[in-house]
Amino acid sequence: AQKVTQAQTEISVVEKEDVTLDCVYETRDTTYYLFWYKQPPSGELVFLIRRNSFDEQNEISGRYSWNFQKSTSSFNFTITASQVVDSAVYFCALTDRPSSNTGKLIFGQGTTLQVKP
Amino acid sequence: DTAVSQTPKYLVTQMGNDKSIKCEQNLGHDTMYWYKQDSKKFLKIMFSYNNKELIINETVPNRFSPKSPDKAHLNLHINSLELGDSAVYFCASSQLGPGNTIYFGEGSWLTVV
């Protein structure tokens, strides 16, 4: 069964600290897609990144970076030099059976990140 | 321009009432979704429509009835509201295809009292 686990329920850091949000997934598919979404206090869900299973190259976007490791079924998200505006709930998600072509996402439980000034 | 817009954003209603949430997307996508976020922030899909046809119905009570008049709109009607229906309902859209990014609306906060 498809499953996404975000073991860290809540993380609290002080501004300018680096923080890594963990995401571990389970799938039997050889082709799959992983996503990260951000839900700030205002409530909307904001798309951050999409990664397919054949592309293990790590990605960096400004202060954000993602480490995809198929060997450990992990897709971790690191924020460098965190800022108060990074405070949000972050969700990792996995496509459910891409071969079924329904677009359905399986979400992790979310990690609440609090960045204190 | 808001890509996926849903109304109302906040809705407080009494048990037993019927209510609707409307959703529109201007991204030209062919697939729209309703996801539910519960009080523990867990997100789960409810429905998915591709070109106005239902393709996912995740064991949602019959009181929930989605309607897609065209591929840019997906509305959610809820009959006989119950306390347990209180949640945030997210509309979303994507182009159907393995791994295509799903874009979400801002959410509709439903409180049943």
C-alpha cells in the first residue's frame, strides 16, 4: 500500500537555524512522484516541489533544498537559515498508483514548523 | 488572478442544514478534486472529476454530492450536515497524467454547530 510518513509532528527552531523535515514513503510502484506542499497560517496549500522516481538529483531553490534517496525511500526537505515566514505546516505527498492515472495524492501527516524570532 | 478559487471561505451552519461549496479553476486543467482536511490536519481525497466524469469516489457518505457542470468547475453539495463534517475542504485541479502537479485552492472552512 502507498504510505507517507512524516515522523516529526512539530519542530521549533530559532530564526537563522537550518532545519530538515523528514519524509519516508512506501510504494510498490517503480515509477512514482513525490511532492512537498506548504500550508502557512493563512491556510492555503502551496505547491513547493515535484520529483519523479527516476530523478535522484538533489534540488536547491534559494534557501530550500530537497534530498531524494531511493535507497532509504526518503525525500527530505531542508530549509537553510530559517525565517519566521517559514512557519507553516509542511506536507509530503506521493502519487497513488500512477498507473491508474487518477492523480490521487497520498499525504503524510504533516510537520508543523515554528520559527521563532 | 487566483488559479483555483473556492467560495465561501468560511461557513458556519447548523446541523441538518444543506450547504454548497463552489470551485472554479482557470488553469485549463481537465481534472478537479475535492480533498478534506480534518482537525488533525490530515488531508484525504474525496472526489476527482476528469472532463466532468467522476473518476474517484473515496467511500464518502452519500450526503456529499459533487457536481461538475464543466471541466473548469466542481461544486460540492452536502446534505443533512453533521458535526463530524466540520473540516477544511480543499478544491484542487491538475492536468490528468501520472505525477502532474495538483494545485489547490485556498480552502473552505466549514463549521457545523
